[in-house]
Amino acid sequence: MTEIPYVQREEIMSTLDVKPSAFMSRQIDRACLTGSRLVDGFCHRSFAPELGTRYFDYPGTRATSRRIWFDQYGLISASSVISGGVTYAEGTDFYLRPENSGGTEPFSYIELNRSGSASFSGGPQRAVAITGLWGYTLVEQPTTTLAASATAGATTVSTVGPACGVGGLLRIDNERLLVTGKGWTNSTATAPTLAASASATTLPTASAALFTPFEKILIDGERMEVLDVYATGITVRRAVDGSTLAAHTAGTAIYWEHSLAVERGAGGTTAAAHSNGAAVSLWVPPSQIAALARAYALDTFLQENAGYARTSGQGENERPTSGRGIKDLETRCKPFVRSARTRTV
């Protein structure tokens, strides 16, 4: 299974205000994955969507033999349930419980229809195979479209608008793609004459609608951040990411980070060809979970750079960093923690 982070590289870089570099990117990506797996450990579940088959033992001969708990596997939707070579139909042979799940929270268990004749068989090991989409909830945000068609073997895709940062989980048609890097490509828009002044922040352009607030653009060697988009131009912050403030001549090409290096077939899906203009959606984890993952990632990054000896205060008031703020976020995430269950034989 591909490890899916719940926080993107750019979020951490922006918070820390660090300059982009290959070394820094690797370190931050590592911290993002660590923070996300710490969230999984704290909540005793995984939140990212994954297509796959999970196998469950025969539930026993007690009254609860018509019910199988998924435990750490939250189920978003089921495509097939098979036991003893027989395929069961949802609504006729079984129900997914609780019935109000599948939207704001995952299904926790499957229960056979007590008014029907279906029963689990086979086993006792791997008696029931359930294929479906596992995870917490499937909340996706439509973001952009493909700027060109992509073959099933392509390792980069181009988008019309900024889809997400590194670590984002995209969906195009029925395939999920994990963004592993970003590259510059020509936006087709051109810059006006710009002075080497931090106050020269207005860029009149007929292609203003191409851009989105908070994305980065590149003119010559200077990086800028788009702050606002209006009908006839954009407003930017100059010389970001450690780049140098410089003058630019009219007609210079404006580049944007819309070339995405991707890992194909993420989350148990299959790599496939996609047509030009295909819609691109971004998976969005629960906001509290994303906040806790960011906190863990930031703490991991800062502790690593301090040799795990980070302190606050000076002299007699110097104390080890307590992480009290993270404890507060953990408390806020308690509703997402999977409750422990006691089993008897």
C-alpha cells in the first residue's frame, strides 16, 4: 500500500518559511509521512481511501455470528461480499452498519439480513471476503482539469489550474494519483514591464483568469506568489522562496508549477489513460485530522533539526519543549479514535 500523507509539503514549507531545495523537500516529505502515520497510530485507523479486498474469519456460532466488525478497517462502500463462494447482495442479504454512516463516518460492521436466509459459510479462517473502498470518508474537492491527455504509463501530468501540493491524492476518472513532485511549465501568459521593486506588485495581463490566489509563478529567475486575481491582472508578492528581486521586460513568459510528477494507480486503483480536459479532484482528509498531522509533521521536522533536544526559554528558564499544543489537538481528534472492542471465544 502506498503511504498517503494527510498534509502537503507546501503547507509545512509555508508555515516554516523555508527556501525550497532538494534536501529540504526530502526532509519535509519524510516529516509529513511521519506525522500522518502518527495520526493513524493515535486514532487506530487509516483515513486515506484505498480500493481492496479484506478477509475476515468466520464470526462464530454465537448470536452475533450474523455480524462481522471491521475493526481498524473503516469501510466507505462495498462492491462485493463473498462467503463460501456465494456473492451476497446489499439490502437483500446484508446491511452495512451503522446505517447513517458512509457520509460523515465509515461503516463499522456488516450484518446479515435477519429476515433473509443468507448465512456466512466456509472458514474458519478467511471465511468472508469484502471488496470495496476502505478508509474514513470520501470527501473530494474538484480542483482543475488536465491540460493534455495522459497515457497509462505517463509519470507526469499537466493541469490547467493548480491541483494541489506534493503529497496530495488526486482522482482522475477512476484512478487515484499521488503527487510526488512539481515542475514549471509555460502558462502561455506574458509579463508586463516590471521594475526591481518590492512595491511593483501589479501585473496587468489578459490571461489573469488562468491564475489562482496563493499559487507560485516564475518570471525569469524570480519567484512570485499570486495574492489576488481580478478581471485584467493579478497582484503578487515579489521575490518569494529565497529568489532575487529583479527587473523584467514586457513579453517575458510566465511559468507556473502545473507539471505534476505522480505515482500512478495509488490507493489500490489501476493506471489508465485519461483524455485532455478530464476533471481532477483532490481528496480532503477531515480538517481536525489534517491539523494534527501538520502539528506532528512540524514537531518532527523541528525536533530533527534540533537533534531531538528542542527547548524553549533561556538560562534558568530553559525547558524542554512540552508539546502541550499537540496534546490539545489530540483531544480535539478524540471523536475520530476507533474504540477498542473486546472479543470472546
